[in-house]
Amino acid sequence: MKSNFVKLTGNVGINPRINTFEESAVMKLALATNDKFKNRAGEIIEETVWHNIVAWSNPKMIDFNEIQKGTRIIVEGRIRPVHYTTKTGIEKQSYEIVASSITLV
């Protein structure tokens, strides 16, 4: 059983950035997932969460050119922390999903 596994279904928020190297490519995109629930007052609340996705090309991966803004996809992968320092010198941490597979819905 995998302990660091995530599966997300959502819509691509911006056109992906694709960088090509000699024998591989990497794609970065923003994925929006939506969740609906009722609050204590009975009102339906819709919440959108944005996820940073990174995918490396491999034989099992979808052709990156098939993905564009608005495309509905399923991403499977693992969560990876990203540490960085802001311009003001404050150290921060965020998370990204390293995709092992991407499927069109």
C-alpha cells in the first residue's frame, strides 16, 4: 500500500507550461478541484482548491499537448513539499503534486 498517494479530479486553470529537454519534458499546471457541502445553517457552500501539478514525460503519460486551460483531468501521484524563500527573506513551504499519471475525463 502506498502511504503518499493522491488522486484528484478537476479542471486545468491555466495553459500548462511545458519545458522540453533532450530526451524528456516536464509540464507544470494549476488544477482546480471543487467540493460542495452544507454549512450549519443549511447553506450549500462550494469551495475551490488550487493544486500545483508537475508531470515528467514517460511512455505511460498522456501527450502533454492534449492538455489546455479548461481540460478536465484525473491526476494520480504523490505530494511533495517545496521550500522557498520570499524576496523579503521569509522561508515558506508549499506543496505540489508530482503526477505519475494523467487521464482525460
